[in-house]
Amino acid sequence: MDNVCGEERGNLLLSPSPTLALTDALWYAQPAGGSVKHLLHLLRHYLSVSAHWWSAHRKAILAGLVVAPVILVALSILFLVVLMLRPASRTAVWYQQEGARSLAKADYAKARLCYASLLKDRPDSQENQYGLAMSLMGLGEQAGASALMQRLTPEDGSGYGPAYVQMAQSALQGDAPTPEALKRAEQQLLWALKTMPKDEKAHALLAFVYSRTNRWNLVKDHLALAGTVPGELAMGAAQEFAGRGDWLEADKWARVAAAQYSIKVKADPTDEKSRLNYAQAVLLQRDFAKTLEILDAGWQQSKQPVFRKAVAHVTSLWLREAPTMEAPRRLALLENGLSWDSQNAALLQIVLEPATISAASRVSPTTNKVAGAAIRALAQTVANCRNNQPDKARPELELALSVMGRPNAASEGRFKYRQRSVKGISHYVCLSAG
């Protein structure tokens, strides 16, 4: 074992530098490594190696002590030169990118600093003037923002495209833009498209302008080039194309509108307007079942009567669209619609149709007990009315309402009486029956 240790220790003579020699000395100085005498031997070895290493590298070290400061000074001068050349390119790009990011994050104070710094070097830059204007607008400094925007949107159309788009958008805010605002916005958007022919926002706003001025042939062209279309515009387009019988275009924009309003409803379930628009967009796709689900959810959320009436209306449309629907399902749907709004004229008219009465007579009570009983009672009401016996019709109608879960409809005064001499809700149905 001692021989092995001796061999390892003998290898210390091969240590190439004083650092390695010292490391070896400390390693072999461990308690299990040897005596104090041997440690002294290792230290002498370290000093010897150090002296030898110094002799071999002395000239290079002394030269380095002189050359290193010179190199350091040269590098510092080079760095300063590069730094002086940098602001015209990279610094400006950084300010530009940071300003745009700050605007996107609504950090208007930081954006203002960035664009103000850029304008010091390039005071005529329309892009930077616009960025500063938008920053001031976000900070509520309307006077400064307005002055910049007026400078960027001259009346000859030679201004900055994004500024024209922003001015047009501001003019179109509100539920009912005036004819003057629509005309001005149209001109500004046309100017913008001269320099930005593919700008999606400009095309969407111009489509909106044309929709408000009933130029739907132009609406279709610009919608095709628009990006994200607002729900209101998509809904208007869907309704217009549906009215023209262009169901392919109507379905396309109804889906866009439904997607937009669906997002709003998910974000705020109490938003009744968006929910009703969502239902209308789905209805334009002829998806009656889903439309009823959306309206039912609205009723559960708010208990507002508008949803009850809407359910009855959609039900009547569904029944009109599907005249060949199976009798049990048709009668169940009719009964459900009347349970939401027993005064719905369209549903009552469907009840009076011979096809409905005939279907009611064929449906077994076990198959559709509630609907069958209600419709048969209403059918009997119609028969009594046609026999000029409105007083006999009233009990049958009240029975029908009772079956439909509306036993107090008469006392609640839900039916309009056309003649004071006739007391009873059956008179309304009699008038409908002719």
C-alpha cells in the first residue's frame, strides 16, 4: 500500500503548473496521506514548480501587463463608436416596437414617452404622430390628440391611412350615425383604402356604412375583404341576404354573428340583448331547437317576459317550416309554445287549422296525453264558435288552458276582449276562427 502511495506521490513531479502542484499537495496532505515530513516535501515541490513556471512565463506575463491596458482602451473606444452609431437604427426600432406594444397593452403613458422620443429625431413621421395621438387619446388628452389627428387627415385625401380609419370609426360610434357622419366616414375610408387596399378594418367599416345606406351590393364586396366582422354588421347582412333569398350568404353571416354573440353571452350571461341577438342569428340558420334552448336559458337567467314571447314566436315559425312533422311531435310543440304565451296569435291560428284538429283526433292520449287533451279542447272550442255558441266554447277553452298549466289565464286577463257584451276568453278564439 505504501508503495502504491509512493508511486502516486512520485507523479507529483509531473504537475505542469503551480496551481496543479498546490492542488496535488493539498490532496495528498489528507490525514490518511502521510506524515508532516512528507507534507513539507510536497510544499518544497510546489515552490520549486512555481519558480520554474515563473522563469518560463516571465516575459509573457510582463508583456501582458503592458499590452492588456492598451487592448482594453482600444475596445472601449470601439464600443463608444458603435454606441454613437446605434441610435439611428436599433434604438429607433426599439422605441417603435415598445411604443406599439404599450399601445396594445393600453399603457398609454409609456407609449407617449416612446413616440415623443421618436418624434424628436423624426418630427415629420406620420406613423409616430399617429402613435402619439392614440397615446394622448388613451390618456384623455383630447385637445392634443385632436390636433394631431386633424394634421394627419387633410381634406384632400393625402393623409395617413390608419388615421382616416380611426376618424371614420369615431364618426360611426353610437346606435344611429347621422347621414352626415355616414357620408364623411365613407369618404375617409375610401381615402384610407387608396394607401391600404387590403386593410381589413377599413373594409369592415365601409361595409357597415353601405349597410346603413342600403347599398347591399357593395356590402357583400367589402365583407369578403373584411377580417373580424362585428356581430351587428354580420347580423344585418344575414337578415338582408335572407330577405333577398340568398340563403347561402345569409347562413354564412348568421354563423359569424352567432359566434360573436355567443362569446358575449358566455362572458356575461345576463346580457339580454346579446342573448336575443344570439338566438336570432341561430334562427337565421334554421336551427329551431337550438334557438329555443338559447331563449329558455335566457328565461331561466332573467325571468323577463320577452323570452316567453320569443319562445312562442320561434315555435310558430318552426311549425310553419315543418308542415309534415309527425303529429305527436307537432302537437307537443304546439302545446309547449302556447304554455309560454297563450296569446300568441300565430300559434292560435295553427290550432284552428283543420290539419291540427285532424291530427289531434288521431293522437292517442297515452302517446301525447297533455297535448292531445289541450288541442282537442281547443278544437271543440272552435266548433262551438262556428256554431255561434261562444258561451259553450268558454269552458272548453278554459279546460285547454288548464291542461296546458295555465288555469288562471282567464282571471289574469291575458286575452283581449273584442266586445264588452261577451264575457269570456272564448270570444278571442271565436274571432280568430271567423
